[in-house]
Amino acid sequence: MHIPDGFLSVPVSVACAGLSTAALGAATFRAHKVLGPRAVARVGVTAAFVFAAQMLNFPVAGGTSGHLIGGVLAAVLLGPSVALVVMTAVLVLQCLVFGDGGILSLGANILNMAVVHPFVGFAIYRLVLGRQSPSALRGARPIAALAFASWTATVAAAATCAGELALSRVAAPLVILSAMVGVHAVIGLGEAVISAFVLAALIRLRPERVDRAGSSASSVRVASVVVPGLVAALALALFVSPFACTWPDGLERVVQHLGISPAIATLSLSAPLEGYAVPGMGSGLRTTALAGALGTLLVFGACLVLGLGLSPRRMRDHTQPPRR
Amino acid sequence: MSGTHLLRSYAHLDSPIHRVRAGTKLLITLLFVVGVVLVPVAHPLWTCAAIALLVAVVLAARLPLSAFLARLALSQPFVLGVAVLALFQGRGLAVFAALALKSTACVAAVQLFAHVTPFYDLLEVLRRARVPSALVLALALLHRYLFVVLEESRRMHRARTARTWQASGWSTWKSLASVIAVSFVRSTARAERISIAMRARGWS
């Protein structure tokens, strides 16, 4: 999802850089408060871990391979503000030292993968986890919650990315949004499964380590998580809002592309300001929204199954003598 | 287990370009990218001129050309994937060509910068640009331990593969996941040790 330079316009890049700098400043402050003097070493070495984890490919069907993004996993294990600083460090190094992702679009990449990805993911994780104490990771729920959060966060980051591209007028907003979200709804499945596997392995290997890692995340007050999450959602809505406007040129192409009858197309184009009120397009959007909601529910169900399948079996109680 | 070639850097070579100060190079790269982004779609010749300039600098920097091009080709799927979306609009082909050309030029510029700038010079630039010192130190630690963690997880993965008879499908994912999990546990323990060592030597 690293956007190279050349796609984003200068104003969009500068705006994104401003937003990410503000978020990074707040998160650095917060991370220092949570971790104290250990913060620097913790951020540096866990960033090395995330970077290395991103380099390990796993095979996906058809000879292709995928890798972890790791933002949500980092947010769950370290707390969202530490995860933001960690992901930023990874992105800066990837850009400036290894030439991966653009320099001008670094701000946008940080916004997508270091701000939106961990924060949306963590908010969803806490939402699904509900009242269960986050420091006591037991049973299927944390794994299912992490899987679903990883998928949602990947899609949200892709939508933000699409918004940035659309604001830079790369192509018609609807085309970009559907392409990015469509592709990343599939990529997100890989992210969800591998994150769930990693959390399950961690709980199995070192439950006390996860508890300790989780406790630094659990010291984060719910409000301080939900508020940035809401802000991120609002930013997302602002980015996506251009999609609601009709963009005659692009819309025409989309309409032709989808094979909607020319009569409806001309109707929608003759009334560009009443884009949503047009019956043909309106029901089209509604169908898309319905399909999206159904897909999300399906993924949620799959995540529950995954959580149940991966949750560690209850340890046999060795303190009781076996009954005759 | 691909990826080593992604981390190969030619910043240790020597050429007139390598000897330019890192801050100057960063500024020039940024200006170059902004310049290319600002070229309107109707004037592709300007982008071509920029690419010609870039090729001259790559040659002057004496970078191994085949490695440079191979690395550039790796970025093409995303570039072309996004540029193709531009086909769905008026004058689609012109926009597609302009976007692909511009973006390739920018990717090459960033690659060039990465290959001619030693990492510690870059840290010095960041420090002088008033990036918070904690962040610069975290970046230094990240670069220092990246190869350690990567090598460690590769070794674990290789050991695991050697002991698994023809792993495929889910078991590959499972073994990779346990490698990542163990790698995380080791990283937190290592961070703890490093921080204790730093404080023992008077860092605060």
C-alpha cells in the first residue's frame, strides 16, 4: 500500500504530512508517558521486529505471496500510540534508506499505515472485545477480535488511500474507491488470518508475556482510544465525501462500465446536483452498501470461527489426581 | 524467503554523487519530486527530460545498473495498478501514460537517493532538521537491530522448515506465525536488555 511519489498532488501531500505530524507528536508524548525511559529502546527494537515480520512472505493461492502489515497486531500488543510511533519509524526507514514509498507522499503513507491502520484496528478490537479485560486474554474472543480488526483496518486504510488518490484527481473517485477497497478486502483476509495465528501462537507460547504486553495497552483509557478512533473515522468520512458528489466525467465512465442503460445514465448526468436522488444510481449505491454490509458480516462470522478454531484448549488440570 | 535484495544498499560506494552532503541530496530529491508532480499531463516532454537527467545522475553515481533497474521493476505493479484506474476517464490514455511516467521517475529518484546516502549521514540531517532526538535514536536502533532480528527469524524459519516434511498450506502459515510470535517475544526481551544497558552507561 506504499504510495509512490507522482500520484498525489502537492496540496494533498502537504495536508497529509501535517495531519501525520500532529498525530505523531501526540503519540510520541503519550508513548513516552506510558513507557517512560524504556520508550526509545522499545520503539526501536519492536520497529525492527515489525520490519522483519513484513519481510517474511507467506504463500497465497496461485503462486503469489503476501506479508503482514502488522499495524493492528502492534497496536494490540503495544498499545496504539506506541504502535503509531513504531509504524512511523518503519515507514521512514523504508522510504529514506530502502527507497520504498515516496518522499513527498511519506506523510500520506504514515497517515494510512501508521495512523488509520493501528487506530481503527485498535478501536474495533476493543469494541469486539467488549467488557472482557484486555489484559486477560482468554478463549476465542481476543483472537476473533484481532482477526476482524485487522481486516477492517486494512480496508479502512485502503479507503483513506483511495480518498487521497481521488483528491489528487488521479481518476474518478468511485473507480479508485471500488478498486482499492475491493483489492484490500482480499488482502485484509490474509492480514486477519496471519495476525490471528500470531496472537494464538503468542498466547500458547508465552501467556505471561502477552499479559504484560497487553497491560501496557490496557492502561490506555477507553476514551483516549475511542476519541482518536472517531477522529480517524471522521477524517475518513471527509476523505470519502468527494465520492458522494457527482463527478460527471468519471461517473459517466463508471455507468458505461457497469452497463447501466444509457437512459438512466443521461438522466443522472442531466441532474448532476441531485446525484443521490436519481433512482437508478440510488439503488445501485444501496445494493453496493448492502453487499458491503453482507460481506463484512461474513468476514465477522469467519473471524469468529477462526477464533474458536485457534483458541488454546483448556490446560488439563494436573493438580487433581485422576479419578478412578 | 525473498527480500534480501530489497535491503541491499549501495551507499557505501564512492562517487562524486556519494560525496555531496546528505542534506543537499535530500533537498534536491524533494524538489525534483515536487517538480515532476507539478508537470501538467499535457507536457510529457518535461517528464522525459527529468528522466534523462536522472539517468545521467545514476550513471555518474556508478551504481550497478541491472540491480537498480530490477529494484525499479519491483515497484511497477503498484504504479501500473493505480495508473490503470486513470483509463476510466476522459483522455484516459494520456493520463495513464503521464502518471506511469511521472511516478516511475519519482520512484527512481527516491531509489537513487537511498542508494547514494549513507544511513548515518541521513540521521545527522534529521537531527539538524530538529526531528525529536528520541525519534532519531529510535530510527538508529531500528536500523541497527533490523538485520539482527531478520537474520534471527530467518534462522528460526529455516530450522522449522528443515524439520517439517513438505509443509504446505495451513502448516506453512502456522509455522510462520510461530516464528513471528517467538520473534516478538525475543524483541521485547531484547529491548528490555538494551534499555537497561543504555541506562547503566549513563543514558537518560
